[in-house]
Amino acid sequence: MIQQNKKIFSSILVFGLLILNIVIFAGFPVSGATKNLKVAFLDIGQGDAIFIESPSGIQMLIDSGQNKSILEELAKIMSYDDRSLDAVLATHPDADHIGGIPFVFERFDVDTYISTTNTSETATYKRVEESVASEYGVVRLNAKRGMFFDMGDGVVVTVLFPDREVGGEDSNDSSIIVKVSYVESDFILTGDAPQSVENYLVGLDGEYLDAEVLKLGHHGSKTSTSESFLEIVSPEYAVISAGRDNRYGHPHKEVVDRVEEKGIQVLNTQIDGTIVFLSDGSRVWVE
């Protein structure tokens, strides 16, 4: 399932960080890897899809958009002959976040699949479950606060939320929130988490939420990006992933105004297309 000389991804239960059960993924350097962390917000229309590649070549996909267009976007940033992903993480079971996952599993060998305990009765969710089940040897994990993924070279993806059983909760309320850290550079990725969850994390984590890049929750909807959350994260960049002329009116003007009033640079996939950040561990810039 793992290509020869590509990468090795193993899971180990260890003790520490935010909770007792933590998962570490250790990767070996890959030929052609660069010294920079890459975090790409893919232009997949209305939805989310975020590709992360560590300097050693360990790769994670967070969400997949809602259809086959995820493959076209991945092809633009991955090597032509690359047919494996170390991990796929589904933040929550909405179609615009998981609809492309069956196509990803069809095209790529996936080592690890991470999701929440929240489920759905939709046809899209059922297709995703079937595609994951059909992948031989895939490791399935339920995300929980304190779990972290070591992508090598100091790149760590830490789960901040959920911190409890979320089965049966509103889909957006169950969104996985992660912090991607590379030495002194940090990204906060929020799925569709609403303001109530954001404010809950402010109370839990405080200044630990500080980051250079914040993906605005729920595609820039007014249901997310509270004043207190924005204040504590204090990002240099705010990223909106939304489709052009979408029927929801995302992003909402009051959210964009709130962000820009703080001097934060707003980047939007519906305007800027795929947005690629690079970090050398000390600074973050747009490619």
C-alpha cells in the first residue's frame, strides 16, 4: 500500500500533550523533499480541501470538497507519479467537505483516515464510508482533543476539538479543529466550527491559539469567526474557502469587515484560486 522509497507512516499510542491518548506518525525523508512546509487551500468551489506536505514529504489532506474536482486540484500540486497520501482527515460529514473522498480513495493509497464519531444518513456519507471500508489496510481513527500527528522535521498537527463524544450533534458543531505547527509558524484550521466552539476553545487554550494563518470557519459565514476568537488567534492571514457566486452568500460582508478592520490580510479561493502557503519554520509567506 505504501510505495517503495516513498514513505512509512506508523501509529503509536503515547503519553502526553493535551490528553493521555496521542497518536504519533513518524515519517522518513522522501527524495526531492524541500525544507519548507506547504499548506495549500485548494480551489474546489464551495467547500474545503487543504493539502499539507511537510519538508520530509509526509502528506495529509484535510477535507476534499464535494466532488471529483479534488483530483484535478491535487494533480496541480502533487508529483505526477504520486499515488499515495499518508492521511486523510474529514472535519465533519457535510457533503462540501467529504464529497470528494471516494474519488481520493479511488486514486490514492491512503494509510490513515481520521474523522469524528458524528455520522450522517446522506448518500454522500454512505459512499464515503464504503470507499474507506474498501481500502485494504487503512487505519481508522476518531479525532479527539490531544491527538497529534508528527509529520517529521518538527511539523505537528494537533487536534484541539472535539474533546468529547460528538455523535448526534449538529454536523458543524462537531467539526475537527486542528493546529498545524512548524517551529515558530502556526496555522489554525477550523472546518465549519461555529462561534460557540471557537469561544469554548478561547477559554480552554487562550494564547496557544495564536497563529500566523487562520482558516475562517464555515467559508466566511457570520456563524463563525467571533470577535474573541479572532482577537486571540491574531493571524497575519485569514483564508476563506468558498465557491464563486455560491447560493449562501459566503463570505458574509460583516465577517470580512471584522477581519480587515484588524489589519489582517484576507485571501479568498473564489478570488485568488488555490492559495499556497510556505513556511521555513520561522516565517510564513504566500507562494
